[in-house]
Amino acid sequence: MRIEVIKKATKAIIYLVLHDPRSFKFAASWISSLARACLGHTTLNAQVPWLTFKAIAWLKSYLKPDMSVFEYGSGGSTIFLSKKVSELISVEHNKNWYKQVAGMLSREEILNCEYILAEPEKNEFNENLPYNCSSFASTLKEYRGMNFKKYVLCIEKYPDSSFDLVIVDGRARASCISHAISKIRPGGCLIVDNSDRQPYYEAISLLAGYKRFDFFGICPYSSGLAQTSVWKIKPKKLL
């Protein structure tokens, strides 16, 4: 396992040297996080999002104390966001991880986060549905025959244009993207992590016409490279 981590980290360093030297400003933090990961620490301990360093830097510049934010997938980002905005709604599918994050929220005395547990459910006849925007399915094999409908639809109890930011970094991301767009205020933003993964392309096509920013590079507590993308949701012009 350590050999694989070293290989990924070496590849990432080579990429930085050849293609992204500006990201060397994140190198010390990145190496420190890898060392802590070897000791069992996670982004939850560090209270940082598991996004690329470039995307985290963008978040720090974007977030304001009066903002409302919704996130699919919880962790260090939950603590990070709740300390920077007025209101955070966070949805988690994993009961054990939910308990850990809830414990951190309690220890940090965070009161502006509505934290929701929405576990997956079995499909009728244990049917394995195709992965698309309307199936509420996950790409992970462990969730075959299950759906994340309750998880995805948590955002539907809020009116359209409710949030300044929605982050999609959990399960059933294609379905999450399709339900999130209308919930973002004009001028607000949508973040999708691992946006370069092919299964998300169909959902991402729904965002055509919105301004897109890609943040590719290293991530805290990860030896590999990843891509986080941001879309600015502006009203589309009427024809």
C-alpha cells in the first residue's frame, strides 16, 4: 500500500514540476497531510475539504458570513464551511461516518449546521439500475441494487434559489447535480468534485452555458491528482 502511495505522490510531483509549478505553494501543506494520513488522520481531523488545494483556495475567497450552503457528502468540509457561512445543510449516507462528523460538530459547538443522515435503500427486486441523472444510483459496487433517492431529494424541501453554493462530493453525484441546479441563487455556484470522471459527463452536460472553472492538482490527505470544478449559475438569457 505504501509503495502505491509513493508511486502516486511521485507522479504528482513530476506533474507539478512539468505542468503546474504555481502549485508548489501548496507542497508543504500537502506533504504534511500525507505524513499525518500515515498516522490515521483524515480531513475531518484537519477540518478541511477533501478537494484540490486550488479549489480550497477558491472557496476561501468566495465564502461570506451571510451565505447559505448545501453539501452532499460530509467530513472536514462540514466543519470548514460551517465556520465561514451563516447556514450549512449537509447530507451524509454512511451512518458510522455520520456519527464521527456529528461528534466533531458537537465538540466544536457548531450550531449553524443542519446535519442529515439519509442512508441508501434497496431497489425493488434488488434491481441494479443504470447510472444516470434519474436513477439515484451510485457507481460503487457495494451499492449495487440500492438507490440514494432520499439522499438526493433532501435538497428538494428547500425552495428554488435557496443557496449561494451547493457542493456535490458524495454518492449518486449525477442525480445530485440534476437536482441541485435550480436550488442555487442566480450568481451562486455549484462545485463538483472529481468532475473528470466519465460517469458524471451526462449530468455535467446539464451545466452547458454556465461559466466553468477547473481546479486540477494535488489534494490534502491524498497522494494522487484530482479535478474539482466550479460552475457559476447565472440566469440564462431568454431567446
